Amino acid sequence: MLRAHLCEFALRFRIQFHAGAGAHNLSRRYDKDAWIVERDFPTNFSSNSSQAHSAFITERGAIIGKIARRTLLPGAPIPSNAVAEPKVVLNGAKVKLIFKEGGLMIMTYGAALQAGAAGDVVSVRNLDSGLTISGIVQPDGSIWVSGG
């Protein structure tokens, strides 16, 4: 019984490894939280296999400008969950809070209670009232707050 499970595991691993063979890999090592920039990226990163697996990155544009969530090794396929958008708001940072509805626009400042990339929902403590609110991180680092 144990031997059958081990054989099944080995077969699944082999299938997953070969599925990633059409995916592309890096020419150098990227440590966790390293920014992946175009000048350090191989120019021959293009899909040469029609069986590229969706669990691996197959497009050069899908990785440039991202942050490595874990160590990425040269020569190994890059799983899609191994990279993330860069954080534009850091935990504890002072951020601009913007509320806009109709013709009314209110701006104030808050302290981010968590880090977030553009489009993420984060919690922020309003510095004036002390209340904790949540909003959507904008590419410029401000937080859009909605009423409701």
C-alpha cells in the first residue's frame, strides 16, 4: 500500500515537472523580496512549447517589475505564485486617505496597519479620529475610502 502511494507521488511529481518544462526560467538567482528588472532578465524568454502549463509563468511581461515571493533559482521553471506585485504601501507608513462622493472630496492622513500593492484592500488608522477604516490602495500610494 505504501509503495503504491510512493509510486503515485513520483508519477505526479514527474508529470508536474514535465508540465513546467515548457515554462521559462531565469538566468540568475533572485532572493525573496528581490525586484525583478528587465536588464537582469534573459531576452530569450518566450514560449517555445504549446504545452506550457498555467501554473508556470510563460510570458516575459508577466514577471518584469514584480517582486519574488520566495527564492527563485536559475534554470528552474517559475511558478505563477512565486512572484507578486510590489507593495506601494508599507505597514506603519503615513498614507493619504481620500474620500470622494459626488462633488465632495475629503483628504486626510492615516497610518497603514498592513502592507499592500495597488488594488489591495488594506486597513488604515485615521490619525485624526483614531478609527480603523479600510480602503483600496492606489498606484500612487494613496488609499481610496468609500462611504458605506
